[in-house]
Amino acid sequence: MLFDKVKAFAVRLDGASAGAEPVFSGGQAVVGRVLLELAGPARVGALKLRARGRARVHWTESRSAGSSTAYTQSYSERVEVVSHRATLLAPDTGEATTLPPGRHEFPFSFQLPPTLVTSFEGKHGSVRYCIKATLHRPWVPARRAKKVFTVIEPVDINTPALLAPQAGAREKEARSWYYNQGLVSLSAKIERKGYTPGEAIPIFAEIDNGSRRPVLPRAALVQTQTFLARGARKQKRAVVASLAGEPVAPGRRALWRGRALRIPPVGPSILRCRVLHVDYALKVCVDIPGASKLLLELPLVIGTVPCILSDSPIVPRGQPPSGQRPPTQKGAAESTWVARSTRDSGEGTGLAAAEPALVPGPQGTLCALTPRLSISAPPEYSEVVAEEEMVASGQSPSLSLQDPDVSLDGPFFAFIQEFRYRPPPLYSEVSSRLWGPCDKCETHTGGGVRFGDGVSLYCPG
């Protein structure tokens, strides 16, 4: 019998390595082969291939119609997203053909639709893709082989909507029975809406405890699976990552300066399927003893293409950053800026990569100079105050804030208060390698025009 002569029958995909199967996305070609190994000559009627991708949901709900009557309502729905059929072996005469013993390979390939749904396995639904090969032979039951493959639809977070910051604020009266215990307020912000697995979400939050009891702030990344069928809806929520802060005493305020919540290996968001959705949200809450928790929810999108931009604000070419005036010839030294970004986290503060600087160009335009070297830390405040100003205020030019013998309540501190902590002038180290070529003035390759002890960023072109 043929059944006894089939030693191996399987579907293999090209591109598979040891222990790893290929992953596909919409629009790609799936290429593979069907392997058939025979121990002896065998008659084969046909070898057919079918590829299928299906999203399906199913759940049941028990309902009561009275004290002694109950029934179960079932909800099901399915959507076909991939359907491909092919015949790999079929005799021209319509009769069975005889294959010699040994190993036989039947190649196949097909194109996936341009838009697909990411593979998913949930409690009440799934999105599955598979390839089935069926071997038909006379007088013998058909032999089948199945191969499941994974599809991940790209979700690029480098879009304005997913790079926009998310923020919110809530407040709640803490009540115990009929007594008002005070007001508890919560505000939180994250840098953007889109993240990828493995990234850390810096959480900036302020918790103001105006109640008479200590409260506990917490944050969690929550996955919500939504299943849709016949107009009904079923949801399943799960916490995939969480962190807890320190208790906030009554009448005190706590700040989260970039508390990091790392995203574990989770599936991306599924937003474009008719029967199921997978959404994520960052939930920041405050546990209030004796009352319901104060909850703030910020929507998130988990993508597959990571952010390629820095965390610094994006400055359009030809426009100054928000809150800055365009440089003028009169106040050039004071209005020149270098875009820099700092990241404040619970473990420390770091300096991000330097951004291009906007400088005045010809005919009133702005030019962007790309820094090639990192900029050292600015000088101490006492180093940039003119000696004439200190002498005019009756102070010794040799005083320094770093001097341990100088008291902050002395006349030197009064001098600083008089100038209201004026920031030091912007500067850069003198180096021909510091700035790259100007994007508008091709002849400008660095250096700039010297002023004072530094180098201005004026474009000589």
C-alpha cells in the first residue's frame, strides 16, 4: 500500500534556519517546497496545496431567564484574510501516475496580500496562517501535511500621531464614609504614544496628596483584547508590566522624573481587524485607603519599527524652536542656540546626542550646522560674570560658588539674586572639527566668527 511506502511527507519554507522559521509581512512572497520521500514505487493521483489565513473569535455567555431557566448564548465570527490554492502534481491523463522510490520535492510560491493582520493567539480568538499539502492516491485515504507560518504586520511609530506626547490630569476627593478626607490629584506625561518591545517608557508624574492618609502611586502597562461577533463585544485585560512608587505622606507632594517602565516582549497592537483588536494603555493610579483609586489612562501603540528620532523636540528648518525668537543682527549672541536634550530618569541624568544648531544664513534664512564633537559642560556662573559688574556691586572678583567658605546668605548670594540667576552666554569650543558643513551655505565648513572667549554660530556666507 502507498501508506506504507511514504516515509516522509512535509511542507518546508525557504529561509528557515536552525530553530528559527521565517516571518512574513503583507506583500511578501512565500516560497517553499513539499517534501515526499517514498520507500518504493507508489501511485499518486494528485498533490494539492492550500494556503489560508483566518481571524476567528468565539465565546459563550450564560444567561438566566428566571429562577429555574438558564441558557447559553454562543458568539462566533471569522474573517478570511489569505486564500490560495495550487496543484503541484496532476497527471495529464487524469489517471494516477507512478513515482519512483526516493526523495521528491515540489516547489511552490505565492504572494501575500498587501495588508494583513499580525498573528495572534488569545483566550477568545486567534489570527492564524498555515499551508496545507494534501496527497491524493487511489484506494487510500489522503495524506496531509501542515505548516504554520507567522505574519507580523509592520507598525511604524515614526509618524506624527505616534510621536506626539501624551498627558493627562485627574483629581479625586478622598472620602471615608461621609467625611471628606481631602483632595488627591494626579498628573502624568509620557514623551510619545508609540513604543516598541524592549524600550523603557519614561513616566513623568506629579502626585499631590491633600488627604489625611498616605497614598501609593503605581503604574502599569495593560493589554486589552477586544473580540467582536454579531454585534456583541468581549474584552480581556492583562497587566504585562508594572511598577510601584514610594508612599506619599499626607500633605506632601511626590514627583516622578522619568521613572522607567520597560516593555516586555509582547505582540504589536492590532488595530485594523474586523473581529478582534489588541490595544495597549499606560495606567497611572493612586491607591487611596478607604476610597476607590484615582486612575489616569494614557493610550499607547506598540509597534514593530522603533523610533529613529531622538527625544529632543523636532525643529522645522527655517523656524526657531517654540518660545524662541528668530536671531537678529542686534542680539545675535544672545539669540543663538544649540539644540541639546537631557533625559531625567530615576537612576540619573544623561545627555543625549547633540542636535543640529540653527544659525542665521544669507537673506534672513536659517542654517543648520551639524555638530561633530560633543560639547563640554558650560563654565561656572561665577566665571562668566564680568569683573566690572562684581566690583560695581562691592564684591571681590575672586569669590566662587565652589568656595566652601562662602556663605549663601552673604553679600555674594545677594549679588546673584540681583541678576536672577542669569544663564551664561552660549558658547562653543574653538575647533575646526566641531561643526560640519552648513546645509544652506555650501562654503561654510566650520569655525564661525569669533566673539569674546567663544565662537559665534553666524554663517559667514
